[in-house]
Amino acid sequence: MYKYSYQCIFFSDVSEVCQDQPPQDVHDAVQPPCSDLPKASGGDVLYDDIGCVIGADMSTDEGQKAILGLSHDQKLFLAKSHFAPPHYYTFPSVFMNKCQRSFQRSWLSRYTWMVYSPKLNGAFCLPCALFACNRGNKGVLVNKPFTKWTKISDTTSGHEKKSYYNEPLSALTDFVSASAEPKSTIPGLVDKEIIQRVQNRHILGRIAEAVLFCGRCTMLTTERVE
């Protein structure tokens, strides 16, 4: 029977459990594995956790290769169907600064670009993780999971001020939109233009045939009159 000398303390950014509290069991969290996942028509595994692609111990080059190795369907599935913790999900707690701390569900609403990786118990900026160029030295949220829960405010505000931040956001939006409406993409527009040219040629051909036919009829009529 535990006797607690302190109460739990909750801050706006970080959930803390006082040192005298028994630590939360990490196994209370339901963590879906990266196996037994759906597959695309081409056979590619459709990951719903960016942590199944970018490992915590990967180098920047390894992470870049992993992202470049994703198929169109795999990227689209991550962009549209990334793991979102249900209301009953229990985030694993980590002992940090003399307290048990954990990821907070409210961060996902506050930072719309953020996703939580149950495999790594960490957070990523999904647009930057998928579409950032020149990934070198970009660090947490892009190449590595963010796990220092006490640094949430400094880390997120700093990330949103990065010069590269807006480009991946636009890239993700354009990627999803283009996948939903492929005719609006450059290849789609080119195909549409080619089809229109073929149709125009067909129409012009029929017009030419009609003109020739009318010309022949006129010539025959003239000959008979003469």
C-alpha cells in the first residue's frame, strides 16, 4: 500500500507525476506494431506510423534513404492516415526532471503538423519528416523523434520559425490534393491537352472530308449544267 506525501502536479504543457508516485506502466499503452499492416495494390506495406520508417537510431542519410524509398501509396497513407491516439490511449511515461512525464494529447490539436509515434514514443513534424529537402542538421521533429517533453514550447516555437518550415507544409498539401485530383497535376494536364489535340485533329479531319465531299458535289453539278 503506497502512501503519497505529494499530490500530482499538472502544468499546461507537460504532465508531471511527483517523484513519490509509482511510475506509470509503459505497457499500459496500446502500441500497434509495424507488422500486420494493410498493403497497397502493389504489395507495399502501408505504415501508419512515421516511426516505422525513420528509426530513432538512424543517421540522417539513412533516414533520407528510408523516406525516398517510400512509394507514392505509402507516403499518401502516412499523410492521410497516420496513427491518431484514441481517447482511451495511455501514453507511456518517462522519468524526467524528478517526475514522470508523458506526451500530451492536447499537443496534437495545438500543433496541427505534429504526429505521435507509438513505436518510438516520440513526436514528429509529419510534413517535414516526409518532404523536407536537405535533411542534414534538421534534428528532432524531422530526422529524430522529439521526446524531451519538458522542452515542448521551446522546441515547437523554434521549429515553426525555421526557414524551411513552410515549404514542406505546402508540399504535403499539394501532394494530397494532387492524389485526390490527378487531372490537376502537370502530367494530368499534359494528358488532357494531348487528348484535346487528338479530338481536335479528329474534328478537323471530319471537316476536311466534308469540304472535299461538298467540293466534289459542286464539280459534278457544274459539269452537268455545262
